[in-house]
Amino acid sequence: MTALAQTEDDRPLWPAIVRGWRRRCPNCGAGPVLRGYLTVRESCPVCHEALHHQRADDGPAYITILIVGHIMGPALLWAFVKWRPDPLILVSIFSVIAVAMTLWLLPRVKGAFVALQWSRRMHGFGSSD
């Protein structure tokens, strides 16, 4: 087995992303990846995998905005055409839903970003400790 094949096989992408989506360590799946709402831990408290290498930056925010916008835009148009509610009521309801969706999605997308970086050995995750 070559070194490149071993690198690809020992850190499978989709299990890591699912663990990250659950806000768990991409290595063991048991320890929390986040401390608080969006702060990534220095290392996993269970398996001690170093997580401080992550560089998620603004990526999770962009993806969250993209997801919420693509769901809320058509839903807003559909609700307006179907029921013709007062615009103030429509904006109030959809604003609350959009904020709730954003707050729910953002830490999950950030966990998935960290897991993606860990799985692909990006930003120092590939170096031996």
C-alpha cells in the first residue's frame, strides 16, 4: 500500500463529516469539537486529537447563509403567493424562522468544516504530533 493510498483510507471523508455535523471529534466521534457555541477546542478531551489546526474562518457562515437563503427565498415566495398575508406578518414570521435556522445550522456546519479539514489533512492536521 502506498503512502498516498494509506493517507486517503485511514481518514474517510463522510464518516468524519457526519461526526463533525454532530459537533463531535472527527477522529473518535465521542468528544465535543466545540467549546461553547462556535469556539473549536484545542484538542479532543476523549482521544486527545489536536484540533487547533483548523482554519474554518468565514466558510461556515457563507455556507449557512447559502443554505438558509436557498430555503427561505422560495418558501417566502410560496407563502406570499398562496396566502397573501400582510407583509409585516410575513416578514416577522420568516425573520424568526431564518434566525432560528441560522443559529441551529452554524455550529453544525463549522463542525463539518473542521472534520473536512481533518479528513483531508489540511492546515497541519496531516503532520505527526
